[in-house]
Amino acid sequence: MRSKHLLLRLVAAMAATCLLVTAGPPSPASAADGPNLAAGRTASAGGSHDVYVPRNLNDGDQASYWESANNAFPQWAQVDLGAPTGVNRLVLKLPAGWESRTQTLTVQGSADGSGFTTLVASAGHTFNPATGNTVTIGLTTAVTRYVRLHITANTGWPAGQLSELEIYGPATGDTQPPTAPGGLAFTEPAAGQIKLTWAASADNVGVTGYDLYANGTLRKSVPGDVLTHTDVQPVGATVSYHVKARDAAGNRSAASNTVTRHGTGGDTNLAVGKPITASSTIHTYVAENANDGSVTTYWEGGAGGYPHTLTVKLGANADVGSVVLKLNPAAEWATRTQTVQVLGREQSASAFTSLSAAAVHTFDPATGNTVTIPVTATVADVQLRITANSGATGGQVAEFQVIGTSASNPDLTITGMSSSPAAPTETDAVTLKATVKNIGTARSGATNVTFYLDGALAGTAPVGALAAGASATVTADAGRRDAGTYPLSAKVDEAGIVIEQNDANNTHVHPSPLVVKPVDSSDLVASSVTWTPGNPRGGDTVAFSVVIKNQGAVASASGAHDVTLTVIDGAGAVVRTLTGSHTGVIAAGAVTAPVDLGTWKAADGKYTVKVVLADDANELPVKRANNTGTHRLFTGRGADMPYDHYEAEDAVTGGGAAVVGPNRTIGDPAGEASGRRAVTLDTTGSYVEFTTRASTNTLVTRFSIPDAPGGGGISSTLNVYVDGTFLKAIDLTSKYAWLYGPEASPGNSPSAGGPRHIYDEANIMLGRTVQAGSKIRLQKDPANTTTYAIDFIDTEQVSPLPNPDPARYAVPAGFTHQDVQNALDRVRMDDTGTLVGVYLPPGTYQTAEKFQVHGKAVKVAGAGPWYTRFHAPATQDNTDVGFRADATAKGSSFTGFAYFGNYTSRVDGPGKVFDFSNITDIVIDDIWNEHMVCLYWGANTDRVTIKNSRIRNMFADGVNMTNGSTDNLVSNNEARATGDDSFALFSAIDAGGADMKGNVYENLTAILPWRAAGIAVYGGYDNVFRNIHIADTLVYSGITISSLDFGYPMNGFGADPPTRFENISIVRAGGHFWGAQTFPGIWVFSASKVFQGIRVSDVDIVDPTYHGIMFQTKYSGGRPENPIKDTVFTNITITGARRSGDAYDAKSGFAIWANELPEPDQGPAVGSVTFNNLRMSGNFQDIRNTTSTFTIKVNP
């Protein structure tokens, strides 16, 4: 049976790497009684076989699975829910295609991961492919943190096996959490004893327990009628406590207030809960597991790659006497040896020194799997350096304890805050005050206090040096504030100037917010500035209107309230001034009817709309600053990107450079270039030179250099000159270009056939600002050793974005993948409400796997895509990097960074930077992505916004929404050189969801897709595609409108509301694919699902490669599957459809073609279409329809 088992694994692997339309994990089991509590949590097991590791238990993918050690029953697998939680149902899964089997198991629960009780008695559970290989186990609601399956038999294989362990709790009935416990306090009745007391929480049903946390880690759970607990801690330990209440349904309250017992001497474990990092991590065994207080979780380093390091930051010097290392003492953790060196860093030093030489240490369950290493040192950081492990492929530590006492250091804290005046209004200047105390044992240096109002920096005040035990009061002027309620907080020594015993107590949150009362004044604002049409194009008459709102406390004066609107072009010139007014009193809180200001005849370009409201007589000067506002207006089709674009063929050439093209030949430098022309630099001294229209400190170029003879690419440089002076060389590689063979499935080997995809892009920071009017030259010099084709350049003036809020955004400790994941986890685990996101400072971040975002909304913000850059390993190919998020990350955002992958060919399944399913309310903004499979793949994702991003040189789709994704916005993005549809919508239902509807794709640019279309729409209804520019599709249509299901469950097009395509340019689009089939500017293809409800308007098709619009129908068994119906084209222009003169000349030159040919699986077009206001010129033949099955109706 072993061969059968391996076959099943192969099937599972093939399922995970099928066509992209199946990619993304399937939807979780429907759970009317709550979400899957196991999603994103830590899964572990008593053992695993080969690559079938515990993290597969809750990865959302039924095709992957965990398998225990073979022939070694009993076995166990478990999920840590993070805190005691109500559980009433488990759903267990195996891969859907596996044969039937029965596994005998017990369901167990535990509050601490060590002592387990039985929740469901041992029984056999049958997994049957007829029912999806899914088993549901119900149980009486139990509150537990750890859910474990104890497996004793399996009729299908001599091991425990599970692909998904889903855990659900009640969401109906009692969903209301208890109130937070109040008045937490402590006394010390005896040495080492800390007696905690608190006030009872209230609950609509009843409080069943309280969870006590020490230094952020669950310490003890007590029953709901107990309001005290005595903890035992070393007298030298500084411990901070908070308490949460819970009820029988598993609802947990917010945290109580925090109290801190400061140690007075004596040795303690100083490492627990402190920041900890690792040089590498395997699977989910992250560094934080090594100091979380539990031996049931552990860190493990990446396979091989020694040495592995594990570093804990104590925050300040400590007198360390020993290091204690632990593994789980359970018998399944067999005896092993690890070679370990201990190093340390003193707080004023920059380097680590050895504290204990490398030695072989034996971990034996018979002695508690514990190793104690004596050291004598005063250090702030302690590091383990592991070079061998006889029991695993990497270093392993369940608990890393640093035993010692805090050395003499200051410890700054804020003991109180206030503001004055006590009841300010908007006209009052607010003064903030804080009292700082040094509760440490040494004098502190000078530092400062930062004040925050509603999380925004409000002021900074210096605080001088403080002796131990001394206090000082400081003030800061926060200025005048708008009316509102402002949470008030402060932090001492936020910049970390002073080395302290404890940095965790530097923040103080005032229990009462600052309330600023409104002044008695009117306050007029332009609450709505609108123009119609909302997305104008050149030549449109644009009508402007403004709605005035009085957001003040008193009514406005009577009479006219004048409005002035100016339209300002990119050069700063006013191109239109419009005026209007509203007459009469505007009551407090009221809004006016729209004030019509007039019209402007639009011209394509970028504009600023400035609106000024006249000052109102009842409006105090303090309320007038918001009477003026500005808004961006972009007129035209395509994306409004922040860079200037220059085509090489329009630049100055010299030194033997040649302009090549135009042609439409695949694999040719001109045929694959934008505009189908390029400049070649083949001889020394040849150059192309561009004159800048605006200042820039960056350069991007699209280029082609030769491949290596056997494939795999070469590397070279090209010199950059500014105003005739050499500046620097730009590095180029052809590693990510040059594919060979047929259009549908090209490969990397030159022996596969003719070349294609021969271009790539390179970018460089120039190191200084090059002013507008300067000349940037790309020149082949003797040091530049190959030949070059240059398609275009982009230039852009950039600067790094700062941390949005240093108090609320965690910053990674370094630039490794684990550093970033640690920061994400720190935000996720923060239960104070302080941390909202992660700021990624400028730098190059190395990543080789997916980041996991779950548990709460997290804002991930970079310094901008030129500065914050993720790179996949340069020594690998096709590494699956990016972000994965689940439903618990609702409200997260990802902004301001770049992702440079290492894909050299298409691999279906992995390779999406944002690989999301079953999520909502996510924002992806200002992302730069190259050399991946996709930027975004969304299955059943709702209200996701993707905007202002640049997608380049991909191996499949840029953005693809599928499986019931609704109400998403894809706006202002540019995609170039995608390996499948640049922007796609596919109404499949194989992975959950229902109809695709309510999606808007607008202001998009799609140029040079090398394998498919610029826009592709497969089914759905009420979806809008507007203000789009598509150019130079190399082998396929500009737009595909199709009801083809690709063999997957799918919904066709709905009739009402229709699918709309509006205001689109399609230039030089089309090509041939699947051998001899030619494709147009717009391909209309009725296929396996209903085709209806299509409205196309205001489209210009210019210079198509073969034809403008083609209608086609899929046949099965010689019969058409679905006709084209209810399809209307309005205001369509088609020009320049000429005979191609190539091997496909007979199928070219038609502005509109009802395809009559028997293409593979296709026959004559069937159905009808209506055209209104159709304009055609310069075509070989305007309309070709020789069928008897298709009707083209043309109205004036």
C-alpha cells in the first residue's frame, strides 16, 4: 500500500499546482455558529513524517496535510487557541481524493498545555470521500485553550493523518463579553508572594472565570467567583499583571488596569516575554516560542544552514549567573545533543563576546530535558549560537531562560498627567503636563517626553537628568485644537536615549480624554465637491458643484455665501475659474443644496481643483482655515502614476544607435516594445538621450540583453550619463526574461522553440536630484560588454515616508524575514490597544516565505516602494514570498513597499504576493511588484481596494478577483508585461462564494501583456470597467469578454444590472495564440455559460494587429453552447485594421468580424449584437459577417 499512499500525495501536490483559476485555499467549512478558531493559531504535534508538518493542520488548504511518525501509535496533534475559549464543534478533514479510512481518536482540552482532560471519549471516525473526507465532532461547549486529538489507530495508514483541524465555538446565544475587571491591586504578604485582588466583572449571563497575565503571558485561571490570587515570584522579579474575565461561551473581556511589582533583588528569569529574534525559523516554530513560559512550544532553526542564533534582548544590563535551556520533557522528545555557545553584549557595546565556549550539551527527558550553562557576566543581550543538533536539522529551544538580577540602571516612568485649561474650547491653547519619576537604582540622563492626542504627536518636552527616586514635571504646548474628544497619553524616552531597567513602563495613558468644546461660531466647509462626469476624458464638458455644510455650533449669517472654484493645470496655470453662491442662513449642522458653478471643457491631463468659500460674518477666525480646500482631478484614460515616461524612439540617438521597428514580430526587439519600436545599442559609443520634463532622483529602464546560450540569462551593466558626465552604471540581467516555445506554455530552454518575453526592467537611485531640462543618457561604453535594446525610461522624484506614528507602529529589529514577522506578531499580541501597525524603514528586506497576518487588523506601512524593498533569494528560483491573511485580519492595510521576486517561469498555484481568500476590508496601496506570478489573487474577498500600484514583468495575472468577490475597487494601477491577463475577473465558484458583482476596475493602464489580455472578464454582473488604456498586447486580445468556464464551476453573465465597459482606449492590440487563432482588440466569446447583459461604450480601437472586434462561439459535439445576446456597443471607433501580411493575413483587416471559421472547439458565431454610433475608418474591411447564425445591427 505504500505506493498507493505516495500516489495520493502526488495527486495532492498536483491539485495544489493546477491552473491559476483554482489557486488559493478553499473556503472553510460553513460555520453558522462562529469562525474557525484554529485559523492562524499555532499548531503542534508529537511528531511528523517527512514534509507533512503540523502547520498544515490549519493552513486552510485541504490538499496539504499533517502525518505523524509512522508505526508509532499513539500520536497527538493540537492547536493553541491563544487563550481559554468556548469550543463546541470540531471539523476534521483529509484530502478530498483519498480513499475511505477510519481513525480512532480522543478529543482533549487543556488550559495550560500540560494537563489535559477528555472532552470527547475515544471513538472511531470515518473519513469518506463521498462526504468530502470530512468528519464533524460535536461537544458540549467547553472553555479550553489547547485542543488536542489523541490518535490511537488509522485503518488507512499506520500514522495519524489530518489535513485540516477546524475548531468552532458558539456565536449565537451569548456573544456579549463581560466588562473588564476593575481595581486590580496587589500586596506582598510574604517574601516572594504577590497577592492580587480585583473587582468583579459584570456579564449578561455570568462570569465563569478570570485569566491572570504576568508580563503578557497567561499565568493562572481561576473560577468566576474568585476575586483574588496569590502568585509566587522571585523577590528580584519585576512583574506586570493584568486580568481578563470570561464567560461560559468563551467571550473574553478587555484587560483590567495593569499593576507592576518591582523586584528588590535575587535571581530570576529575566528573559521571559522580552524581545527575542532568531537567525532563521522552520515552519511555525518561531523565536517567540522560546521565552513564552511554556515548554510545549518551541523554536527551531531552518534546516541546515548552521550556525543558528537565538538572541534575547533584556533591555538593559543584568548580572547574569546562568543560562537555562529547556526542551519539552515529554517522552516523545527523545534524548539529543546540541552544540551551543553562549555570547553576550554589554549595553554600551556594539559587538557580542563569548560568555561560555561552544560545548556539546545533552538534553534528556529523564532529567527534564533541561541544560544549565553557568556564566558570569553583565550584559543586556544574550545570544545562543548553535552549530549542531543530533535530533533535528536545526537548533531547538523550548525555553531560553536567563537567570540573574537587573544591574544598576535608571527606570523612567510617568506617574501622572494633566492638561489645562480644564475645559478648553477651540480658541484656547492647550498645555499638557506630565510628571516623570526615576524608579530605578541609578541616575538617568536627560531625555524628553512626547505627548499624544488621539494617537497623533501633540508636543515634546525635555526632561533633565534625574537621580534615583527623583521626579520632575514637564509641560508642552499642544496649541489650539478642533472640537472633539482626544485620548491623552505620553511616553518618556521614546527614542531610547536612556538605557533603562524596564522600557515597558515608559508609556502612560490618562484615564480621561481631553475634551475640547466647540466655540460659538459658524464653520462653513465644502462638504462635497463633485464633477460630472466623475471620470472625465478630454473633450468632455465637466460640470462642477459644491455642497456647503455648516459644521459649527451657530447658524451662519444671512445673505450670499460665495464659492470660487479654480481648475489649475500641471504647470500651475489657472485654466478655468467658476463662481456661484448660496443665499440664506445655513443652520448649525445643515447642508445646502448643491451650488452649481458652471462647466469646463476638459483636456487630458493632471489638474488641481481649488475651492474657496467666502468667510462668513458669524465665523470666527479660528474656524476659517478650512474654507479653502484642494482636490486632484485626472482627465483621461489610464492610470495617473507619479512618474514621467519617455519612449526611446522619441529621444536623441547617436554613436551608432539605431531606431528599430515598427513590427509585430514576437521575439523581436521592436515587436515586443511599447509602440512596437525601440533603440538598439550594439556598438561602443552608441547612446540614447532623454531630456527630463521634471526633476528626478530615480531612473527605470525597460531593456533587452541576450540570454545565455543554454538559457538562464546573463548579467551586464549600462552606463548612465547626466548632461554629458558619467554618473553611474545601472545593473542589468536577463535572468527573468527569455522564454521559448509556444504561446500557451513557453519554457526556459532555448531548445523549446522560438523566443518570446525578451524584455525586463531595471531601476536605480541616481544619488542626487537631476533637474528638469537635464539630459539623461544611456550609453554603451567599453565596460558594457553586451548588446542592448532600450524601450523606454521612467523618472520620478522620491523621498522616504516617515513612521506614521512611532508610538503605535512597531519597527522590525532588522531586515530579515523573521524580524518583520516578529514585528507583525508583536502587534497581533499587543492587548493594550497601543500598537496598530508595523512600519518598515528604508532598507532591503530578505524574505523566502509568506508573512502571516491574522488575529486583528494590522497596518503594514513602508517608506515608499523606492525605499522599502523585499527581495526573494537571489540564489533560488520561483520562491513563494508575499503575504497571507485570514478573516481575522479584516481592516488591515499594506502600503508603500516593493516586492521583487525570483520567478523565471510560470508556476501555477504559488507566487502571489497577496494570496487572499475569505477576507474583507483590506487596502493595498502604492505597491511595486516584479518577477512574481501575480500581485493579487482574491477568492471570495469583499471590499478590497487595490490602488496606486505598479505591476511589472509578471508570469501570470496582475490582479485576479474570483469566487464571489464583491464590491472591490481596483483603481489607478499600471500593469506592464504580465504573463496572463493584466486585470481579470473570473466568476468561478469552485472555492466558495457566489456571483461576482459590484466590482469597479477604473483608471487602469495595461501595456505589453505578453501572454493574455489587458482586461479579462469571465461572467458576473453589475461590474464596471472604465477609464482604461490598453496598448501593445503581444499575442491576445486587448479585452476578453467570455463565458468560458475552463472546466470549473462558474456563473455566467447576469442580465441586470449589466456588465459595463466605458471610456477605453485599445491601441495596437491583438495577436495569435493556440497556433493559428488570431485575436482582436475586443474578443466577445460566448461559451459554456450564459452570455448576456454586456454594455460597451465610448471605446476607441486603434491600429489592431488583426481585427478590431471579433465575435465567436464555443461548440460542443458540433452544437453551439450559448449564444451572444443582450449585447450593445455604443460610441465605438475602430481605425487602422489592415491586412497583416504574415501567415495569418487571411484572418486580418476586419474592423468587426463575426468569426465563421471552425477554430478548435469553435464554430460560426451565434447570436446578435447591436451597435449605436459606430465609426470606422482606415480598415481593410469594416464588417465581415458571412454567417447565417449571427446578426450585427448597426444604428446611427
